[in-house]
Amino acid sequence: MNETILIERTAAELPGFLPTALSPIEKGGSSRHFYRVSSPERSVILVRDLGEKEENRHYASLAEFLSSHGVPVPRVLAHSETEGLLWLEDLGEQDLWATRNDPWEVRRPLYESVLHGISLLHRIPSHALDVEDLHLQLAFDERLYRWEQEYFTEHCLGGIFDLPEPERASLLCSEPMRRLAAGLASMPRQLVHRDFQSQNILIRNGEAVFIDFQGMRPGLAPYDLASLLCDPYVEISPEERTHLLEYYKNILKESGSPTGGDFDRVFWQCAAQRLMQALGAYGNLSLNLGKPHFRSHVAPALLRLREALSNLHSEDRLDELEKLLSKLKDSQGSVTNQRLAGADRNAKQPHWGEWLGESPSSNAKQRPGQQRG
């Protein structure tokens, strides 16, 4: 479809809206195109899905489901599944990532708004998922956690750093790595966003609104929080992170859903797991998918991973991984700590739609807490 046809389709789907212009919006993922369609009075967002990812087809129904539970998401204005077209309310251009250089006094209430919103998603009861046409991705289980670890060892340790295969295999097969995946998979699950990073959180009138939730699935709430609070390109101090974690825990406590005494311990396990996955994606994107600029994200992500490893409980230590990271040099010979100085912290970071690679997934519906065989 060309721009003229898209404008005509918008006018047909939205009676009373007379669009006169269409402008592309740059997004990270390759399977969808985003446009701002404007009239003199207002604008809407048009999403065109090229059909490369089956999960994208369910965005409209997931948005309506989340909205019914109070989760802040854009309002769906119209949807044509046969054409792969979706019209959403325009929430503006500011995302949470854009505030990264603002003072903490400015960012704190925004992050607190984010935590209020995501707590609503995390508290959706499992029985609420038994509704017709609600398509979720398969739950985080041991197989998916192990896939993330394999992705990291292959594309980051092997691809970026040329670590010999025997060393990679030794790490991957080590008991602590296996125990991390098995332990996370054994915990009770909640519904999670899965893609909870600063570019998937828009800010409207000082309040957070979530987008790109089509990868939603049963998992662990701390994984979402780790994605948000251990973001390599958003500087959050340990004190700020501690405040936000306590703020989230207080939200759940006041709602009658306390987090339990091991919440911080699980948070750092999830942070290590999530950062390994992200580093694997940086390697795959930069070396195999023709996007070399993603290589500049490796150094700050490694620093975040080292921080996560240093905060692991003594029984969860990943000593072999920590030793490997301490001596890594990339294939061009640069020590990873030194590479941070050349990384552009203001560069747009990738959307998780690009980060995820070919992870095991399905549109099969599964309830939180349900184990897959």
C-alpha cells in the first residue's frame, strides 16, 4: 500500500476524521511500519504489520484486555486484521528514554507512575486469562531461559569476543547456569510485559502508558523490573534503584499482594538473565543481521551484567561467568571497560522486537503458574 491508499483507508475506518498527511515513525523492529496520520485538528497512529511475526496480529485484542484491567495502554481506534492495519490514539512522541538526562526529581515521579501501571499488569489473576481469543506467548520456562543463555554464549561470547567453543560450552553446561534457569522456571508466574524497557513506555501528561506488549506471557515480575531498572542506556544509581524497588514492593503490599522476602534476590537473578539475553542480541544484530551500530551497546551492557553478578546471593553466584567477563577483549582487541568511553549513551537503543531473535514462542494460551512439559 502506498501513502495515498493508507490515508484513504484511515478516512474510511475513522468516520469524521479527515486526514491530510502521513509521516513515517522510525521504530526498531522490522516487521511493522508506524505512521502518524494527521488532520488539521488531530492525529492518530497507524501500524502496518507485514505479517512477519504472528504475535503482532493480536495487539488489538491484547490492548483491549489490558485496558479492561486498568493497565495504561493506547486506545484502539480501529483494526483490520485481513489488511494488517491497526489505528491507535496518538499519545505523542515522548517516551521514558527521552527523560534519561533529566534530574532525578523529574524522573522519579515518572518511574513511580510506570511502577503503578506495571503492578496492575502483574496482578491480573490467572483466571482472567481464560477468555476467548486471548493469545499469549508461551510462558517463561526452563527451555526459554536456557535459550537466552545459549544466545548469549553464541553471539556475544563467541561472536563478539571470539571465546573458544570449549570455554563457552563449559560455562553453558556449568551447574550454576543450569540452576539459574531451573530456579527461575520453578517460581510462581505472573503475567509480564516481556519487553519492558524505556522506549516502550510513553509519557502523556506525566503519566506512563505502555506499548509493544504483544510478546506478553506468563513469567516473573522481577524480569520486567530488571529490564526497566538495569537498562544499559539509562543511568539509574543504586540508591535510585533501591527506592524504586521498595516503591514497587509497597504498591503490592498495600494491594494485599506482598512480594515476599526473597524478592531482591530474584530481581538480581532476573537481571543477570535478562542482560545475558540482551548481549546475545547485540552480537547477533551487529555481526549477522547487518546492524553494526549495535556493537556499541555491548560495553555498557557488560557493566550492568557485572553489577548484577556482584549483587547475586552467595548461593546464586556465577563465578565462572564473572571470571570470563573480567578478561574479555573483543575481536578488535579493545578491553571492554575502555570501550564504554566511546559508547554513545544518547543513541537510540534497540527495541526488544529486534533484541529477541528467534526465541521459542507460540500463540498458545497458558496460565501463570502453569508448567510446560
